[in-house]
Amino acid sequence: MRHGRKSRSQKVDGYKRHILKDLDLQMIRAVGVTKANEPEAFVTSDIELDLNAQHLTIQDIKELQIDRAYLVSDWVKERNDNMTIICKAWKVKNGKFFDKNAFVLDWENYLIRCPNGVSLPFDEGTVIRFPKHECETCLLRSQCTESKNGRSISIHPDESLLVELRERQKSESGRAKLRERVSVEHSLAHIGQWQGDKARYRGLRKNLFDLRRMAVIHNLHVLARISENNAQQNFSLQ
């Protein structure tokens, strides 16, 4: 038995399901299974093999809507300029001091400016430490830090993407876009009802086969609804 956690309170045993759904067609295009103690992002290489079998590549995807767990995946790290990532950004921790949003990032010059106007150069994936002497004489120190060494800010390796995601979800259109992914949650829920909460087999290979079988059933349901809707639209009264 393999044990993993999605949060401090939510534990996962055994395996985790993953699906890649075409939101335009409402079809599941690929699936994957990972051990419960493996990060979700590890599944993208297996899913990409399924896409390649359909003569598709990740570069063909113009808009990728994902859960936050996949933000560290190779798909996001190696994305091209034509791909748009739609995801709910990680929350900035709020405490008694200025949070990260209080610091201005100048992406043209790669400078970070603190609330008191002190600017330093930064690179993504680094920790910026403001000079000790600047923080000691700062009038805003009591609102910023208690550290004797001055304030520090961690810059995520893909900070520019996180900033873009946070800005997008502030708008009504951005929040509406995020809600489109609810369709994927519904598909996972349906598969969970059919497949059950316990793995039927031992090992990844057999359980991947079982998940693929459930994805086929899901797609047949989608086709049945499309056929039913088309049949209803073809009736006329004269």
C-alpha cells in the first residue's frame, strides 16, 4: 500500500487517477495512473505517449487548463509561447507583515521594489534579501519584518506565470474561464462512481487498463447525449 497526501487532512492510498479532457468535444483524450506517493506532475509523460498515439503533441494544445498540482510539470516548464495556461494560482500567504503582493516586480528591468521604495535586481527561482542597513532604518520595518538580517522574498522559478494567473483571476472573464474546468471534475466523479474507490487490480499496468476502459464508457455516454440532442433537433411540426 502506498500512502500520499493531497493536504494535511486528505490522505490518498494506493493510486491516483488522471484524465486529459477535450473541453470542446467533451471527450477524454488520455488517462494516466500514478502511485499515491508520487507527485501528480509525474503523469504528463505517460499522457503524452497516449496523445502521440493519436498523432497529437503537447505543442498542438493552445489552451491548457490544469489543477495547481501540475504547475511544476514538464508541460508547463517547457511550454511554447502559443500555449495559454489556465489555473488557479497559489494563494499568497497573509500574515501580520507585508505579503508578497506589496512588493512590485518590474519585469522589463527585472527589479523588485519594496514598499519603502528600495529596489534590487532579481532572477526567477532565487531568494532576494534586502540589505540589513536599509531595513534597520526603514520607517515601515514594524509592518514588514522582525528579522535582524532584513526582509527576504522568495521568487518562484516560474514567478511570471503565477503573476499572470493571479491577475487573470481578478477579472470576471478570468474567473469564468476557471469555472470551465468544473467539467473535468464531473468526469472524474462519474468515473469514480463506475470504477469505485478501490483499485481492482495489483500494479499500475492493469489499473491503467481499467481506467482506460472507464474513459471509453464516459465517451460513449457523451456520444449518446450528442445523438439524442441531434435527434430532438431534427423533429419539426407543420
